[in-house]
Amino acid sequence: MTRLSNRQYPLLRMFAKNGPQFHMSIEQAQHFDQRPFRSMLIRKWIVFRPGKGFHITAAGLDAYNEFLHTDIARKNADLPLTAYFDATAYALHSRRPRVIQMRKAS
């Protein structure tokens, strides 16, 4: 799962929206917070090419798309909520599936 900070997301979005053909010069990059640049260079989401500048890589585009399209739906919505949610604290009854008991024929 790709996790982006509040600084990484806007910078990665800018590179992704402009596409792999977009190159940012060092002079342009100096106007932005350098922490997301460093982390994205380490992760190889962006690279620097002498004479061209910084640009997004395929891994950077993949990370951006994974971040945007991560599915958060549960596989089984009938399971109980997280253990960190205490239904009794809110005077709610827990949703438990009904069990039908079968009696043997006499």
C-alpha cells in the first residue's frame, strides 16, 4: 500500500499530472520543500537527468495510481467492527448473526 504524506502527495501529483515528459529544473525545484523530493528520490519515484532535470518514473506513476485507486471495501461487511470501537459505550447492540436451532423430530 502506498502511503503519501501531506508534502509528498502534492509534489507527486504535480509530476504525475504533467506526465513522464515533464522535467523540472533544479532552479524550479528549489521553490519547493525538499523533504518530499528526498523521499521520492530514495524511493525512485522521481529521478534527475543532467541537462533535463527531475522527472517522474514508472514507479512514481504506479505509486500515484495505487494511492488514488486503493480499494477500501471490506470483503465481508457482515463481520463486526474493529475491536477499537466499543458498541456498548454508545449503548448499541452488537450485530450478531442469528443462529437457527434445528430440533430433532420425535
